[in-house]
Amino acid sequence: MVRLQPARVPDLTEAILAAVAADQVDSGPVPRARGRGVASGRQALTRLLQAAVAAVAAMQLLVIMPIMLGISADEHSSHEVGAFAAALAVAFLLAAFQPRLARAYTPIAVVLAVCLTATSGLDIGEHRVTVLHEIGGHFGTIIQACLIFALGRLYSSPADAPSDRSAADPAGLVA
């Protein structure tokens, strides 16, 4: 079957635009003073969490570099673990600069923190390492998981993320 005449479809543009306009009027504007205060408080908290995530990720990179460069013992295992830790630290740095990624990284951060806490308990229980060594080595990971979780909660959906990108930041590295 071939249609020889164009289909007749009613133009609903005006009715749709009128309905959207009426919906916007019904919802009412958000009071400016309250809206700005909430937004600036949220923005300040976001900036604080971004700085904290970036700081912990940078510390992870600094700690893992000697292992990756072969300065520490057991070079083969150290290289593999070092590469993974570096990749994880870079991912968390990206989350610090792109907070919308934090929500996706939250399960990874939480699983890592839980696994390291469990294996630390085993290592301490079997006297392989001291409590101070484990706390010093893995406390940052637990903090990082909490920070990534908090940052991810601030960006619960893509609509919550800032959408204005300046010309000075075309890659969108600064939220």
C-alpha cells in the first residue's frame, strides 16, 4: 500500500504551548531569597566535597607512586596493585571535577572500603600487620568512600547538575 496524499494531522502547537505556560504559572516562582540561599549553600557544600575528594585522591596518587616505580618490595604485585590504585585515584579525581560522576563511582568506593576493612581485620587478627599500619593505609579509603557518597547524593539526577558551561571551560572540568 502506498499513500498518494499527505496525512492530515492537526496542529497542536498552540494548545501545547498554552498548557506549558499555564503549568508554569500554577507552580509559581520560587522566592528569590530562599532559592539563592539554598543554592549557594548547596554550591558551597559541593565545592567543599570536591576539594576533599580531590585531596584524598591526590594523596592516594602520591602514596602509590613509589610502589609503581618499583621503589618498594615485591615489584610484580606492587606494579599491578599500583596500577589499579592509580586508576582508582584518577577516577576519584575526575569525580571531584565532574561531580555527576560521583554517583556512578559510589559503589566502587564503598566496595573497596568494605573489602579493605575486612582484609585489614584478618591481617590484624593474624598479626601480619599492626593496627597503626592498617589505619594509616586504609583510613583514607573509608573517608574517600564517604566523600564520594556525599558528593553523589548532591547530584541525584542529571537535572540537578549545573548545566552552564563557560567558554573558558569547554571540556566541563570545573562544575
